[in-house]
Amino acid sequence: MAQKLTQPEWFGWSQEKRNEEAKKLLAEAGYTADKPLTINLLYNTSDLHKKLAIAASSLWKKNIGVNVKLVNQEWKTFLDTRHQGTFDVARAGWCADYNEPTSFLNTMLSNSSMNTAHYKSPAFDSIMAETLKVTDEAQRTALYTKAEQQLDKDSAIVPVYYYVNARLVKPWVGGYTGKDPLDNTYTRNMYIVKH
């Protein structure tokens, strides 16, 4: 099973190279300094989400000349707007429900009720359908990687932030690995090492 998302091609690029590529793509789409791209960035009410939206809009303006209007909505309205697809760019988040890449990937299937990106790709759907037919773990992992590469190629989602948890654990606490992919920690598995 895949242990992490496949890094996109641009992952190793410098920020300068990323900015240059973005400006080139914007120019190819007809946007210039005189005629800049203007988008709405939808986010739900939260101090953290507001800070991230402000940071993103500031960076996009400074680095590639995109004008961003911030649109804040309360949770229920925000969800409705995303499900209707009446937004340019929207904040979204997802935490795995189970330890399998499909916990993330299935949300991008064309027929998924969780697909609030409104992404439609017969190629992606076909790859994901193949994963259901394969019993070999290495083959399935290769298909998951291919599906992730399709998402990246289509720029269906743009991950910009990952939640992290920091914990201080004394060296004499046994049974704690900190390696659970779902970040589950069960005290019943912990014990004190004689010290």
C-alpha cells in the first residue's frame, strides 16, 4: 500500500522556477500584468483558514500577479456552495477514514458525492476501477501512483497545507511508536519501561 502521496514533477523545483512556470501558463491562457487573472478564494469561518487564505492571496499577487478576492462563509453555507460548485477556488480538507489510499482517492471519482472539486476524468476513474480488480499489492500500489499522477497532471487539487501533531514522549514510555498513519494512539498499548 502507498505510504504517501506521489510527489508531483514540480515538487523539487525552486520557488522561482515555480513562479516562472505559473507566469508562463497564465500568459498562455491570455492573462498579463495589464489583464490579470482575478479569482475568488472561498474558505469557511476559522482564524486558521482566514490566515491561510490571506497568505495564499498575498503570495499569488506578489509572485504571479493574480488578484484574489477572499470569500468567507459559515460552515453550512460553505458546504452548500462547494457542493453546488459555485466557486473559483475553495479551501478543502480531508482526513483519512481508514489506512488505504482510497480514503483520499475515492473522493475524486466523477460519481463521488464527496467530489466537491467537481473533477471529472474518465482516465482517473478507469485507473481507480482497475485497482478494484488487482489482488497483487505491488500492482495496486502502482495503480494508486498512476491515479495520483493523473490528479497532478490535471491539477485537480492543490495541496498547500498539512496538519501535523507534535508530541513530547519521555524515553521510558514503551509501546508508543508515533507511526500510526491515522495518528491513533492507544494508551492500552503503552507501558513504563524500568529506568
